[in-house]
Amino acid sequence: MSETLVIRSRRMVLPSGVTEAAAAVRDHRIELLTDYGAPIEADRSVDLGDLPLLPGLVDSHVHVNEPGRTEWEGFATATRAAAAGGVTTICDMPLNSLPPTVSVTALADKRAAAAGKCWVDVAFWGGAVPGNQDALRPLHQAGVTGFKCFLIDSGVTEFPPLDSAGLRSVLGELAALDALLIVHAEDAAEVKAASGRDYGSFLASRPPVAERRAIEKVIGAAAATGARAHIVHLSAAECVAMIAGAKAAGIRLTAETCPHYLYFAAEQVPDGATEFKCCPPIRDAINREALWRGLEAGVIDCVVSDHSPCPPELKVSGSGDFGAAWGGIASLQLSLSAVWTVARRRGRTLDDVVRWMATAPARLAGLTAKGALAVGYDADLVAFDPDQSYTVDPARLLHRHQVTPYAGRTLTGRVRQTWLGGTALLDPDIGAPDGEPGGRLLNRG
Ligand SMILES: [Zn+2]
């Protein structure tokens, strides 16, 4: 007979709001939610008192890079960092690993590489690239969360972009499957080559119009095909109005932004500081404010990390050349604190953060047992102290590499414990996973 765990908190973040409650967990799932003081027979019980309990975050945008570029990031290291950061499900991106996840065989390679190494649950995106349209249906049937494509060079040659006709064709195919396409939306015609240490030149090389033109294409193709499309890592806030208009017109469009666009502003990026390089780039403070408003208005649906690390020598070479450095920011372990630090200053609540970082990404990825603290859902839970501040010490990051633009920043809000399916993951003394990895490999649904 399986054990029952009871967790009590006076600040439980439920879909209906923050309230005092008790949760009984059995067989991996939340079996019962009841009054804080209700007597429940339990094998183990935890009383968090005033410490909030959240559903585990779902980060639908993580580049793990294994197999093939495991020296950049791997399943063991990425999922340890996720657990420490309160993220209980990640969705792995189909590129930067070798092979990229563009066929059922490649998906099997991914799953084999991930098996037995994951501290949190892992789901997989498939890839849509020129020439693999016949693989989309089998990948969908094999359980991927949807498909990722680029409209511009992806940074790796084995994952080429779709042109406008390819985008339309793929969306037509996915509409028939009711599968989701997530799109890296920058238009190559509006992007210039960049080089040198000057952040302003790099920023100018990837202007907002590049995102605008690409999102226009996605909206047009989604409207024409009736397919579901999602804009990943929106940076240019001027696109919020266009996305709102498309949604209002009934086009099946969603969008995400990332912690770095909500936390940093271009004015803070020193020349040569390539740890801040990502594509699209971190823009100015006015843009950041407008992104926040788009999020608060519900036009931007999710906040997910786009955790995309690489070895330090590819990220922060001595020259500080923004043209040469890899574009990608490592933040899986820090996303919750980074977003909460700004959100609480703006008067937002933990419900908002849970909606942006757990509920909406779970829905996006079709993970029906994830993203909410509710009966029948997986007992993926996070005890989170919203008042405790800390300074980011890269030595304490569990990502494979410690380079991050958050180094030395003081963030507010600390994960105190993470449960996966009712199993506590963190050694409270060190805040890192302890024991054996028990994460599962998930299919959509
Ligand atoms: Zn990405």
C-alpha cells in the first residue's frame, strides 16, 4: 500500500487563489485538498506554516543539448538545476543536440540519452525543418509536445529555418493534427551582421522590426491554415498590440517572453559583456516596461527561461565580441526568483507568477497533469519563501556551466523545497537535489 504525504500551508497557491489548505498526496498525485486544520491520516506530514506552496513550474523552453553537445548542457545537470529552481517539468528543445529531434529515430535517441538521468520530468518538442514534413505526424503520435521552427538561421547548421512557403505548408499539416507550432520569429531580411564589443551595435543589428515582420508572417499563416502557433521569446514589445489583435480576431496565437527580457535592460549591459547575448536581444527599459504591461494584460501568456548555455569559451571569450559569442542565456535555476523580484515590486502576486510560469506553459505543451495545485494533478510542488533575498553566486549554480548575466545580482524569493510526485528532491542544507534521480519522460497529454 502506498504512503500518504500531507502538506499544510497557510498560503497555498490554488487555481482559485491563495488560501490556507492541506494537500494529501498519494501515488504521485494530489488526492485531496481540504482545510488547513483538517485531520487526515498520513504516513508523513509537513506543516509549512506561512511559507507559500506553489505548483512546480513548467519550463517549456529549455535547450538540454544532449546527446551530441552534452558538454554544453546535459539532462543530469539541467534537471538538477531545474529542481533547485522550483521547476518540476522541462520541455526540451529539438535543436542543439545531435541529432536534432526531427524524426522518430532522433526522438528515441533523445529519450535514451535522458533515461535515468533526470531529476524532474522531461517532455520533448519535435523540430520542423525543410524536408521533414513526413516526420511530423509520426513525431506527434510519438508524444512530442509540438514542433519548433526557425524563420532565421538557428545558430546550428543541422537545424535550418523554414521559408514562408515552408511555414505555410508545415502549419497546414499541423492544423490537420491540431498540433502546435512554436516559432523563433525574427526576419533575416531585417537583421544585419554584428561584430565588436559595443552592445548598442549588436542591439541595432537585430531591431524590433525583425520580430514584427516575422510575427506578421506567422499570423498570416496561422490565419490561413487555422493552425495553432506560438511565438517564443518575444522581446520587441511593439509586437504586443499585433499579437493582441490577432488573438481578438480568433487566430490561434500565443506568446511567451523570458526572465532576462523582464529583468534586464539594454542600458545595463556593459560593452563586451557577452553573457547577456541572446537573440532576439535584451532591449531598453521602455521596451521592458511595455513587455511587462503585455504580460499583465494577458497578451503574453507565459514566462519561460529559454535556458541555452554553452561552454564558457564559446560564450565569454577574451575579446567580448558580440558577433562571435554564442547567443543564449543560462537561467533555469534562477527564473522564478528573477521574475518574482520584479513582479512583487510591481504589486503582482504569486498567483500571477504561477499562471505565467506553471499553468500557461503546461497548457501550451499539452501537459494535462501539470501546472496547477489541484486534485488529480501530479504532486509537483514548491515551498517558496517570497521574502528571502540572496545574491547570485555562480558557484552555487547547478547548470553545467556557471556563466550567467545574473551573477552578483540580488534576487528576492528562494525555493526552500521541491517535490516531484510527492518526493522531496532537495537537501535543505545545500538546496540541491539529493538521492537518486526520479524524473519521468513524458508524452503530451
Ligand atoms: Zn531557445
